[in-house]
Amino acid sequence: QKEVEQNSGPLSVPEGAIASLNCTYSDRVSQSFFWYRQYSGKSPELIMSIYSNGDKEDGRFTAQLNKASQYVSLLIRDSQPSDSATYLCAVNSGVSGGGADGLTFGKGTHLIIQP
Amino acid sequence: IAGITQAPTSQILAAGRRMTLRCTQDMRHNAMYWYRQDLGLGLRLIHYSNTAGTTGKGEVPDGYSVSRANTDDFPLTLASAVPSQTSVYFCASSDSGVSGANVLTFGAGSRLTVL
């Protein structure tokens, strides 16, 4: 059973600070890693994807991947109240072994940005 | 239609009844998925389809069936609904021609209550 673990939170961060979200995964052969944001009552939306070890930056967001440690993180700089949401870590699950084999999701971390 | 359309948005259903959740995408994505999301359990894959004419089982397929007659449509059927199938159901799609590069786009979700 492939697993993706996240701290459920809530994680409370002051406005303007850096929010750090963490995720570990069990399957060493996983190749693709994603962060989705989900507002209450809404569907998940993609924020970041990362496929190689190291950092990937996109605006205020930075994804970090360490395959040796089976660890992926998301940093949100200059946090805004609108960043308050649940953040889902997702990993390529390899259900079918082909290209379209879905993702395994963590249960999500609830982030609260305090004004 | 833009993206993924799910119907119905919400439904209350008596146990034992048959129900089909509809999903249509206009992005010509080859792969489609059905997930259910439950509080405390996160998103779990029910069924997937790599391409029209093929389907596969995900993590929680029991009690559900799918079909993929064409690229655009991927209905999910509950043959005889039970209360444990009360959940929010998300349809998703991806255009993943390369293994490990599947980025999922989600529909708005269907909230199903089985009494």
C-alpha cells in the first residue's frame, strides 16, 4: 500500500511569514510529485509539480524534493490570508504502470494565515 | 463546457438505489479518474481509465463501476448504493503521454448522500 503522509494541522502562520508544508512518501520508485490547494467546498487545484531533486520556484511558492529521504515540501513566502486552505501532497502512484496511472494523495494539511 | 463538468452537483439517494454520476471533459485528455473524498481519509482513487475503451481499478473500487465509451465521458455507477458511499466524488483528467508526468485537472465535485 503506497502511502503519502502529511501533518493534518492546522498550521497557523502570521501574515507575511513563510509557511512550510511537509510530506513524506513510501514508494521509492515514485517519479512525480505535486502540491494541490483545496479551499473549503471546492475542488483541488494544482499549485506546483516537481520531478527532480532540488528546488523549484514559482512566484511565492517553492517546492523542494529529496528522493533519497522520500520527502517533498512546499514553502509559501509572504503568506497571505488568501493562502488559507488545505494543501494536498500527491505522488505518482503507478497503479497501471503506464503514463496515466493516477496519483496517491496525502490527507492534507490545513493552513491558516493569521492577518 | 470548459474543463470538466460533473453532474449532479448534489444528490440525496435512498440505500439500494442505482445512481450514475456523470463526468464530461472537453480537453481531449486521454486519461480520466474518479476519486472520493472523505473527512479524515483524504482523496482515494476509485477507478481510472488510461484511454477510451480501457478501465482499471483504483484503491477503493468495490461497489462502483465505470465505462469509457469515448474520450470525453467517464460515468461512475453505484449499482446499489449503501450509506458508506456517502462522500464527495471528484472526476479528474490528465493528458499524460509520458509516464510519471500526469497532472490532474479536477471537476467541481458531486456530493452524494445515501440514506
